[in-house]
Amino acid sequence: MARMSAAVIVLEMLAMSLAVAVFGPFVLLVGVPALLATVLVLATVVIAERRRVRREAEAAVLPTVPGGLMSGFFRVPAQTAPVDAPERSRS
């Protein structure tokens, strides 16, 4: 992405230099803010992409937890005696 961004900036600078040669220095009133806006947008995109890649790499290390939103909330307690076993009472 950084190489593509550099290529876009270089092409925009070449277009501005050609426009200055053909139309004069008044082109810079529009060209320089456009170049600065392009640099800011591309820098934002590159930073966002690096953050996303880092976040995905960190998420790959974390173990996956089975279940959904309420997993583990309704746990059935372990039974000590079978359900069908007769109860022993002291009489």
C-alpha cells in the first residue's frame, strides 16, 4: 500500500509540474491543496491498514472461545447421585 501511495503522489506531482508549465503558476493555488489532501488521505489509509493488520495478528494469537453471548451463564450443576436412584432415608 505504501508503494502505491508513493506512486500516486509522484504522478500527482508530475501532473502539477506539467500544468504549471502549460498554464502558469496560478495552477498551484489548486494543485498544492489537492496534493496536501491526497497526502493526508493516503497517510490515513496506510495507518488504518497497519492497525487492522496488527489487530488481526493479535486476534490470531488469542484462543477461540466456544459458545455465544450467554455461553456459560446457564451451567447445569453436576449431579452427585443418579436421578433414577432411590433416595436413602434414615428411619
